[in-house]
Amino acid sequence: MERFEVLFLSFFVFSFLGWIWESVIFSLIDKHRLVNRGFMIGPYIPIYGTGALIDLLILGDVTNMVALFFLSAVLCTMVEYVTSFAMEKLFHARWWDYYDMLWHLNGRICMEGALAFGGLSVVLVQWVNPATKRLIAEMSPLALHITAWVLFAMFVTDFIVSVKQAAGFERNMRKVADMLIAAKDRMAEVYDTVVVETFYKNALEMFSRQQKRMLSAFPALRSINYPGILKSIRSVMPGSREKADLVSITERIMRRLKGESAENVNREVPTMEDEKKSASDNMITLQAPKDEDVSELSRMTDDYVAFLEKLDSGEITNDEQPKESGDDQ
């Protein structure tokens, strides 16, 4: 039992130091502000604790610092890759993405991260682990027992809550998709970006405080089933600096859709005054459909965004239409 308590306290210390590295040091360097970058609510990042224990178990006796650096870099990136893959399968989302980094592997790991892990592992073996051992050894058996089990209970509770919140992303995005299916025809008929932006701001309120924090903590978080919807949800968050602005994208999509409609049926496009007058009515009457193909909406949204990006880059001409524009919307 005492061995488990010592092991867990070591894991907790390493996870806490990982949180300090990510949420304090790295966030101040990268964002110039403090950001809780952990998956869980509390000040700890389990992947650091897990990686540190595996590192010590396998490489703890390596005395050559150069060998320790490179072996740890490989070992820790393997742990990061497996963690990324497992979280994607469990929550249907990519939580971090290194596609914009040099020498990455499937966007899950990268050379910069490997070098950082190698350096941190040397610090861990040389200084952090010995100091942690001394700290735990100075605790009385009673203090060790109470501290370990109180922290364990807190950690397990946090883990259960965090997993539940993460799993709720998928359910909430499906609800938003259902609402969009019911509203998309009305949005195309009554062109007003205010309506669309208000829609997504209201949809954002469906997400819990912890889920919103996760969106801020993981800026590269990408939904596997609803990537377009998550991108739109993120764009209306306070302080969002998304490259693809929701209102801009929506405006261009709706103009194209309405331009087609006006050309085909030769009807007048509503004025801005008419649009604003009917905006609130359109939001009030949104209802989720009972039987719709939700995945089709997500695919349509992503295809339109891809089409607009190609249009901006000059890969296609202005006269070309996205393939969904001819479908029965």
C-alpha cells in the first residue's frame, strides 16, 4: 500500500510540474497570459505524470546524459502519439495538432516536442526525481497516507467529470447540427449574418463552462464528425482569433446560395431592413428535426469552407460552384 502511495504522489508531482510548464511557462511565452492547458479541471496534466513514470522505469538508470536525452525523446513522443490516438478514438476529436510544425508524424508528434521532452527528461532524472523522493521520504507514514488518498480521491473525481464533459462535446455538436438542419433553408431565404452569428452564440451556451475551457485550452481541437460546426462554434467565443471568421464565411456562402436562388426563380433579394426585422422571428422558431442526416450537414459545411479557401487561393475560378450548391437543400 505504501508503495502505491509513494508512486501516486510521484505521479501527482510530475503531473503538476507538467501543468506548470504548459499553463504557466509556455503560456506566458506563447500567449503572454496564463492559460489552463490541461485536459482536467485541476492543476495537473496526467500525460506528463505518466510519461515521467515510464521514463524513470525504463531509463532511470541511464547515466549518459546524451543517451538519456535521445532515448527519452523517442520514448516520450511514443507516449504522446499513443495518447493522441487513444483520445481521438475515445472522444472522436483531435486534441492537438502539429501539422504546422516541422518534422511531424501524422500531426500527433513533432521534432520540436521530442527535443523538449528529451531536455525535460534529463532535468527529471537528474534533479526533479531525486528532490521528489527526498520530499516524500520526509513525510510521516500518517501524513503520506492522508495526503496520497485525499489527492487520489480528488484526481479520480476530476478525471470522471472531465471525461464526461469531453464526451459531451459530441452530443452537443449533434444538437447544433440538428438545429442547423432545421434552420438552414430559412437562413438562405433571409440573408442576415446577424441571424447566423446569434445562432452560434446561442448554441455556444449549450456547452458547459468546462467544455468552453477545453476549447480555449486546446486551440487545435478538431471534431472528427463535426469539424465545420466546431470551427463555427469556436469563432464566436469571446476573444476568438480564428483565421476563418464565421460571419465572413457565412456571408459568402449565403450570398452564393441566394444569388443562385434569385437567378433561378427571378425573385427580389430582401433588403437589409427586411432581414433585420425578421431576424429575431427566425431565431425563435428554430426546432430540431426528428429524422435528418446530420452527417450530411457537416460534410456540406466543410465542403463549402474548402471551396471558399480554394477560391481565395485561385485554384478555381469565380464561376465555379461548390458541388452541394446544386443539391436539394
